[in-house]
Amino acid sequence: MLPKFSSRAFLAPMAGVSDPALRLQCKKMGAGLVVTEFTSIHSIIAKEQQLKENNKTIQEFLEYSEQERPLSVQLFGSDLLALEKAAKIVEPFFDIIDYNMGCPAPHITQQMAGGALLQEANLTQQIFNTLVNAVKKPVTLKIRSGVTDASRYLFKEIAAIAEDEGIQMITLHPRTVTQRYSGRADWKMIKELKEISNIPIVGNGDIITPEDAKTMIDQTNCDYVMIGRGAMGNPFLFEQINDYLKTGTYKQYSLKDKLDSFFEYLRLTGKYNIKFSNIKSQAMRFTKGMVGATKLRPKISGSKNIEELEKIMTDAYVLFC
Ligand SMILES: Cc1cc2nc3c(=O)[nH]c(=O)nc-3n(C[C@H](O)[C@H](O)[C@H](O)COP(=O)(O)O)c2cc1C
């Protein structure tokens, strides 16, 4: 059974972005569910082996905190034996196992994973069957609508297979794989999926404001919304969506609040093993929209360590806030 979610707004899995520090911030600001960055089933197996030899668990590789719960781990990879093994390794630590069938990056689709699987109904059916039978925790799915424009309705067939095999929730990002991030997400497809489904549907794509979240829910009748880019450097969005859905209003946050939030992010990163290049990218996102941000960017990207970055951001704070 799916856990109870405290809000209808979820944080999307985003490689290099939805690290445990940002996830915790979004969770504290009211995200109903947070999902790890997608992780290769093969890397999970290899890491677990290494860690075991040092009496450590996969938590050292897939870092998280208890406060993030309910927490979903996202897997990719289509080798059935490896999938079963990886799912069993992560199961004790996570509340939901999510499967990625949306990633458009060629290095993923070329290994018959991510969005490429949308056109492989047989293999997909075996993947769902393997996952659902491997674990007792709920298994969910995240898909794009199709591979090319001509196959943009593949999501209907895949969703039917998923439901038959016991997948408990589906997130739809209604763009095709070849579309990547161009054009607009076609929210009509979320409505169509909701109409043919008996399991919860999560609508995803192009939600930037609380108003967008409400419009998606009103237009599609989806059960939950998932936010990716709109939450980058902006964990406040979850509180704003929750308030807007409840009361029709929400609190505005200032650039000073955003910078404060970045310092909190920085403090949280100290507990985890997050790549410094990713932390610098987060700094760029938290300063988006600030007057003077263009001057700040080269300084951020040139910083060599956390101390330097902190100094640059502290100076910016004094200058702009
Ligand atoms: C930098 C970045 C990394 C992403 N990584 C993942 C990922 O690991 N797994 C996944 O299912 N989707 C991933 N996505 C897709 C998002 O989860 C989401 O479906 C997409 O961005 C559309 O939602 P949005 O318009 O709210 O950003 C990523 C997107 C971005 C921008």
C-alpha cells in the first residue's frame, strides 16, 4: 500500500539536483513526497558489494535522512536479474520503489533504459512483474508520453500494463523522449491517463507557480502534482502550493529569504557526500532573479571549495539584501 502523503505536491527526481539536502528542504516546506535522483541498478549492486566488505550498507551510497519520509528511490536499468537484486537491496531503506521510464538522455536510452522502454511493451511487462514480485514495498512508475511524435500515445498502453502488473501509482510527464524539454507539456494527456486509470496519477510538467499547480489539478483531475525545475532553488513553492490549494492565497518570499534558504542548503550539504560542482549549480539556482546575479555567476563557478563559495554568497548577501 502507498504511504499517506501529507500534501498533493511532490518533488520530482532530478539527477544532480534533488540531493538529500534539497529534498529535506522541500520536505520541510511541505512536499508530500520526495524522490531520489535516478540510480542505476548496476551501480547499486556494485556499491553494495563494496560497502558490505567494509560492514556498511547502501545508505552510504544512496544518502537520505529519516525526516524525508515517505521517501521514494528511483531506479533505472532493464536487466531483469539485476533489477530484482537492486530492488531487494534498496527495499529495507525506502518507502516506495519508483521505476524510471522517462529519461531522454542518449547514454541512458542506448542501454535500453529510461524513455526507450516505452516502445518495448513485452520487456516493460517483465520489468514491472519482476519489480512487483521482488519487493513488498509499493512500486510506482514515472513515464513520458511516448518516444516520438508519432508514438506520443504509448503511455496509455504502458499504463495499462503497469496497472495489470501491480504498479501502484504513475507519474506522467507528457512530453515525448525526442521532445526532451522543448515545447509545452501536454496536460490533456494527464487528463486522458486519469480517465483510464484506477490507480493514483501524478501530473508533471511545467508547474512553476502555485496557480499552475491548481490549474493542472483542475484541468486534469490528477491526484497529485510533481514539480521539478520550478522547485530548483525554490523549496518555498511547496508551502505556497499547499496554502494556495487550501486558502487561495500564499506567502511571497523575498530574495533575502532565498539566500537564507541557500545558506540552510549549504549547512545541510555538510552532512552528505554531494559533489561540489552540484552545490555550485544549486547556488546559481538560489540566486536566480537576483539583481546582480549575472556578476555573481562567474564568481560562483570559479569557487574552488565550500569556504570560498560561502564567502562569495555572504558578500552577495551583504550587497543585495
Ligand atoms: C536536471 C534534471 C534532472 C532530471 N533527472 C531526472 C531523474 O533522475 N529521474 C526522472 O525521472 N526525471 C528526471 N528529470 C525530469 C523531471 O523529473 C521532470 O519530469 C521534468 O523536469 C518535467 O517537470 P518540470 O517541468 O516540473 O521540471 C530531470 C529533470 C531535470 C531538469
